[in-house]
Amino acid sequence: MNYAQLRRYDVANGPGVRASIFVSGCRFNCKGCFNKEAQDFNYGNKFDKEAEDKFMEYIKDDNVKGVSILGGEPLMQTMDDSLLNLLKRIKKESNKEIWMWTGFVYETAILDEKRKEILDYVDVLVDGQFDESKKVLNLKFRGSTNQRIIDLNKTKLEKKIIERTEFYN
């Protein structure tokens, strides 16, 4: 897996101060994508042990309240176990909430075993492809109104989609 960027302090992608990773690689090619360069799976740097340790250092900072996984497309990072191993390590070594953004709709994503396994470690999922025709500039944590902010822990418990509507305008 490659990554486009690691952010130590991110206040735009989820509630509170967060550590964020933007993975490289996406095949959706959404019109109006804000991160076109990260669509290339070879863009950026290799996510190696050094990068993973650096990101974990960011996460363990007491000022950081959560972790955000963006892209590119996180759920297309199934060519190896880099992302899955990172998520496992985050859960093992921190008590931080993990948010992930994906163009996949949750109900479709979980049909793939590798994607479902990745999502087992995610607390909140912002799902659905960015739709430029439904773009609203002041939406919290999403770019278009078709995207949902899903509480995955409650969704799994209740066996139905539970959205985090407190973040909706």
C-alpha cells in the first residue's frame, strides 16, 4: 500500500483533533474529486514499518482524539494487509475512535470478505461516492448529501444502519 499523506493534527476530517492517513489508489474517479492525485495506486510513499511507526506516534499523542482513514480509497487497499494490520495495531495500542471514508456503500462493501474484515476495526464509516450534483459546502465531514455517517458499532449490534445524525446539518 502507498499513502499520499500522514497528518499529525487534522481538524477537518472527523470530530476533534485527529491523526489522518490518506491512502493512495482509487478506481471510482468521482467527478469533482478533491484528491485526484491520490487516485494513482503508486502515488506518494510506500507504507512501510517506518511510516506505520510514525503514524502510531501521531495517534498516541494525548492531543489526538481519533484517527481518520481517507484516500484515495481505503477499501481498495486489499492488495496486501498493510491497512488491515494498521487498523489492528491502532485498536491494540490505543483507545482512539477510527473513522473511514469510502466510495463504497456499506451494504455492498461488506459483501467482500477482505473489505468486511477491514471494516470490523472501524467505528464510523462515511460511505458513498462523492456526487458533485449533491455537493453542499457546509456539510460536516462529507462532501455530498448522498453520503452517510454510519456508526458501525451500533449498526453491527442492531443489524441495521444506524447513522450519526448529530453531524448532519
